[in-house]
Amino acid sequence: MRVCVIGAGLSGLAAARALKESGVEFVCLEKSPGVGGIWRQPQAGERGPGYLALHLNSAKQLTGYSDYPMPSSYPLYPRHDDVAAYLRSFAEWAGLLDHVELRTEVVSADQDADGAWTVVSRDADGALASRRFEHVIVASGYHSEPALPDPLPAGAEEFTGRILHSLDYLDGSDFAGQRVVVVGLGASAVDIAADLSRHAERTVLSVRRGMHVLPKQLFGMSLDEIAESPWWIEMSLEQKRRFVEQALLVARGRLSDYGLPEPDHPLFSSAVTISDEILSRIRHGRVTPKPAIASFEGGRVVFTDGTSTEADAVVYCTGFRMAHPFLPAGCPAAPGGPVELYRRVVSPDRPGLYFVGLVRPVGTVTRLVEAQAEWVTRIVRKEVVLPSPEAMREEITAYLAGIAERYGLSRGSSIQVDVAPYLGELRGVLSV
């Protein structure tokens, strides 16, 4: 068979659709019992990055596939189960389900001496299967392994409450009447803190470093709509910063007014947090901001300002380590290094290996993965000839230099893209 697609979430389904429409023979391997990625996990009660309060942060009209819009009955920001149902219906509509092997986990994908790829998978019964492919498309995302502080603050082993990662959080009602500390200020942290504040006796939000918190809309427009607007695209980075900073100052004042630390970095030089709720929950007294955790003392959590609180649980919303353990070592990133992919898709040193959806956009990802999938399909069909490995590495070096200047170089920042410029770049290579 020509192509193996790994993962049947939003990105994997986009890749599968592009391949099917072009008549390319492929199979899609998905370790879960259904398609839809993280969006189907909460309703199924499965362990994963999703939780029952999860909604889209991007507008439905930009998050849906270009030729299969989300239903008009959906709200602007659908809930996880709406998104899961939509992705399932897309797979049915596009005729993809016969190409998807569910409950099939990829154990390894190794390149043979002749350039082909041997993919070993394990089914629900534990049986291993080995198959060879000309190409492998990795579309399994980057929410892989939960990241906890190492080491945890002193006294963690003796803490009488529970310590868990957001990966194990499902619903605020599980903590009814409890005192809970949420650690972090990213997307999952603010969602989980707001959710808990409706059930827990007390919800504390422990924040080590300030981040820019943006509402889902400014001037009545979704942020992802703004990101793709011509007037926004024409602005310089500094103009964009001033525009949003002034809008935020008018809309909600300074973050320090809410007891949160001010960001120590300019807007758009790090990932932003999108939330319509967290600042309101703080103002209503249902979420109490605190600084970083210094230590645990029995059943108490002690913060770096010397204050402390009794706690029944601590939920670390400290992100994930990007990991692709089934791939050869050093791909797509060497240990501790940034992701190194030509145009954020192609492995320069591993012919036949591609990544779809391994980007973190300021805006919605769907148009990007559709363009990535179309480009990869054209490469597979030999309608596009890639540059030499040396030329691809030159492009990667230039891209990472720009990332380092704007964000500082890390594995997480190395997958950051701006929607409009990156989409224009992909459309440019598709038009050649």
C-alpha cells in the first residue's frame, strides 16, 4: 500500500480526504475506538487532553472543513461532543471510514534500506501486524505525554490530597465541595479553573508566569476571523500589538487588576490564552489567583508569597511533552531540540515522512491542515518535486531564526505559525 496515515482526528481526516480524492491507496491507523481525536474523548469518558467543559476557541465557520461546513444549528463555539459528531459525519460523508482501522496503535515506523517504511501496529487483541508503505503521514498531534514539574515542590510525596495532571481531569462535578488548586494559565488551566469554580468549595489558580489573556472576540469578531482579515494581515507586528493592547485595556483593564501577574513578554511573542470566563470568575470571587507553589505541608499548599491554603486536590495544567515514540530517534526533533521540518511538514532527512497538523497557529488550524494535506498528496503523486535535503535544511534554518528572534527558540515555539502568512506560503507551493 502506498500511504499510511497515523491518527484520525481533524488533521488525519483532512489527509485521508485529500488522498482519497486523488485516488491514492492508503490506510489510516487510529488507536482509539472512533474517529475525532481529542474531541470524542470527553463524552467517551476516556483519559485524554479533552474534558467535559471543552469548547472550540475558534469560530465554527473557520474550524469546519472548507467544503463541509459545520451545521447551521451549531453555536459559534461548539462543545466537544458537537465537534466530535461533526468530524464523524465528515468521515462518513467523505467515505473515509472504510479506510480507517480503529483500535490500532502504531508501535513503530522505521525506514528500510530501500526507502520504504515498515509500520508495526497492535490491534485491540494485542496482535502485532507489520506492513510496508512508500509514505507515512503523521497526524497524531502534539498532546502526547503529560508534563509535570520535575521535581515537584518539596513535600509533594506527603501531601494528603490528590495531585493530578489535566490529562486526568474530566468534570468539575467530580470535585464537588472540595478545595482545589489549579496550576497554570494556559488554555486548559483557565477552562478547568472556571469549570471547577461552579462545583468546588474553593478554587485557587496558581500562576508562576503571566500570560496574555484574550477574549474569544474583539469588536464583535472572533479572533480567528480577525487573524484572516486583509486589514489585519497588512499590519506590521508592532501595529498588531498596539491595536490589541489598546483594545484589551479598554475591554478589561490590566491583568494585575485581577490579581494575576502581568506578562513579562510582548503580545504575540509567546502563546496567548483565550478565555471569556476566567477573569469574570475571578471578579465574582469564585476563583482566587495565587503565585507559584513553593511547597506542600500535609494537607496545605504553600505559595511563594508565604500564604497557604488547605487543598483536597491539585490539578497541574502544565502542558505536554511532544513525543512520537514510534518514529526513529531524532525525528522530527532531536532530544531537547526544536522541530525541524521543511515548511513545517517534510522531514528533510527521511524521504517519505510527512507531518500534518504539527503546527500551533495564532488562529484556526483547519485551513492549514487542508493545505498541508493537499501538498503532501501532490508530493506522493509525484506532481511536486521537493528541493534537495540541503535546500530544505536552509529553509528550516531561516524559519527557526525568525522564531528565535520573535519567541525564543524551544520545541513548543518551533511549531508556531501565523495563519495568513503560512497559508499563503502553502498556497504558493501548491500553485507551482
